[in-house]
Amino acid sequence: MGVFVFLPLVLPLSAWPVARLAEQRLHPRAATWLLSVVAGVLAVCSTLCLALLVVVGTAQLPGNPLPDGWSDPEVREAVPYDDVAGTAAIPALTAVLVSCARLSWRHDRMRRRAGEALSALPSRSVAVLPDRTPYAYALPGGLRGTGRVVVTTGMLAGLSASERRALFAHERAHLVGRHHRFLLVVRLAALANPFLRPLRTAVTYTAERWADEEAATAVGSRRVVARAIGKAGLVTRGAPIPTLAGFAAAGPVPRRVAALLEPAPAVCVWPPVSTTVGLAAWGAAAGTTVSALSSANSAVTLFFILRAATPL
């Protein structure tokens, strides 16, 4: 197992270059998928690394419930770094599991509470709340699993008819693209490994840009969407539910407006290796692959070592 078990803890650093370049050079949809998948895999590998170290650390603790053969001197020699790193991984893994479970619970609770609050309104895809506070957000699930667009009268009052269409198109894009899932993945990944926080920030922005581009296509005018985002950014105070995607609530509004005033980005599934973003993407892919292989190698090695040390 050796030093390879520690690689998944630091390999997320290989994704830092692509986190910045992807949001600037890739189509927002491709950037969101790429960064979310990389963050998710690296987070799982990092958590598995901690779990493996916990097994090693637990085997060395006196009075542990594991078979005595697990703490045999030969097992200790075959599995190095057990005394310090293994024991230190126990509270680290506990913190990761508790924080991720807490975030998932809060996310689900907020969705349920929002759904219950809207249950008295007509069962339509758009829910208009009589509230002077201007905000809008996409609520996943609910009506036939398609979700609902929630907007206040305060938000609608500040937009023209074409800008309202842009707002609805933006929020529907969040629902159709299931952007809340990408956001939840990167938030959980950032809790699992702090080195993945730049990817969380980048996906928060690219998910909004993805919805912006979908809205521009639906409305037929990039300037109308840019104007709607600018107005909403000036008047909105943010959605009351922080775990859900809100119109103009995430990502720097000036950057989003500037991007919409430029030509539409080219749709590219994977950037060419000859470009800077292509090199960064391949570097992140390589780091993710090495992390997965290191985790698998360590898990298999530890399995056979402990299986040999465990009496039948």
C-alpha cells in the first residue's frame, strides 16, 4: 500500500488549473460536467483513502473489536504509516461523514419545506408569490418531478415582458439541466477535501452561465438575457433557499453580463490537447485517474493483507 494511499488526499491539486480555465474557455455545459465529475471522483477517492487509513489506525488501537491478527507485527510492517496517519484519519473521516450528511439533510429539508410552502398555490410550473422582495429560483422535484419556477411580484415588477421571458427561460434551464445536482456534488466534494473548493466555486459560476446560454437560445437575444441578469442583479437580495439555484444569485453578475455580450461559446465536448485549457483538462483527468488507481490499489492490497491476517 505504501505512500500510494496518501496520493488521493493531494491529487485534487491537479484540478486547480482546469477549474479557472474551464469557466473561461469551455462551453458552460461542458465545464459544469467536467468539473463536477472530476470533483466527485476525487472526493470519493479522498474519502476512501481516509477510510483505509482508519482501518489501519483502528487495528492498532488497544481494545479494538477487530481480530488480533490485524495488529500482528507483520501486518504493521506491510502497512506503513499506521501509528500516526492511521489514528489521525479517524477524526478526519468522522468530520467528513458528519459534515456531508448534515449538508445532504439540510438540502433535502429545504427542498421539502419550500415544496410545502408552495403546496397551497395552484399546481402550475410557475409559482408567483405576492412578495415585494425581488427574487426568483428553481425548485426541483415537486409537480410530476419536473420542478417549479418560483418568482415574486417584486421581481416581475422590475422587468419588462422580454426580460421576464428570459428569467423564466433561465430558471427552466436550471430545472431541465438538473443543476442542483451538480451544485450538491461539488459542495459535498469540497467538504470531503478542502482542496476541491476551487472546483465548487467554478461550478457555481458555470451552472449559472449554462442557464444563461440556454435562456439566450430560448429567447433569441443574448442582449435581452444580459439586460435581465443585470437588472435582477441590481434589485435581488438572493433566493431565501441558499442550496437552490437562484436567478442572478450565484456567480459574478458583471462577468455573466460581459459573457452574454460576446458571441456564443463554441460547443466542445472535450478541448483539444494543443490548447491551454486542453492541457489543464488532461492534467485533471490524469490526476483523477491516478487518484482512482491509487485508491483501488490500496484497497485491494489492504484487503488481501488483512484477509491473510484474519483467522478463518
